[in-house]
Amino acid sequence: MSDNYNIYILNINFFFWIEIEYSITVKTGDFRNSGTNGPVYINIFGRDNKQTGDLLLPGNNKVFTQSSTRKFQINAIDIGKPQRIIIRHEDKSTGWYVDYIEISVHNFLVR
């Protein structure tokens, strides 16, 4: 009597990511009408095209007023050392002048 065995190969790829805290500082310029009232999003890019995706910076519609400096703590996927960003706002009635943005990850500052 022969034993028949069925062999099944199961290939499971686990996809997971580790979230870390990003400290983000946004300085709006000191020019007339340089602020924005709309929601603001930031996408942080690391090496190998890793990115956080659009992150909504929290606050009401008066967060980014002229000459203001705002700090945010945001949890998002770990993309390694930040290389570049895309920041955008959705206020169609005004522009927005950003003086600078600082991003700190694991006590490493990128400006």
C-alpha cells in the first residue's frame, strides 16, 4: 500500500510598516496676504521613493496666518532620512508664502 501525500506550498508575504513621530515646523512669511485659510498637506519623501503620503496638518482655518510659526507632531510611516517634501494647501482664494519648513526625526533636523 502506498501513501499519497499532497504537498502545498504557501507563500505569504507580510507587509507592515513602522510608524514614527515627525516633528514639523512651518513658518509662514511676513508679507501681506502671505497666510492661508485652507487645509494644508505635507508629503515627506525618503530614499527609494518611500513616502508618507499626504499628511493633513491639524488645526483650524487660522493656523497659517501671516508671520506665524506652527509646530506639529505627526505619526506616519518611517521613510528613513527625509530627502524632500511636497507641501500644498487647498485655499483657492489666496496664495501662501512659506518661509521655511523644518522636519525632525529621531532628533535629526532637516531644514
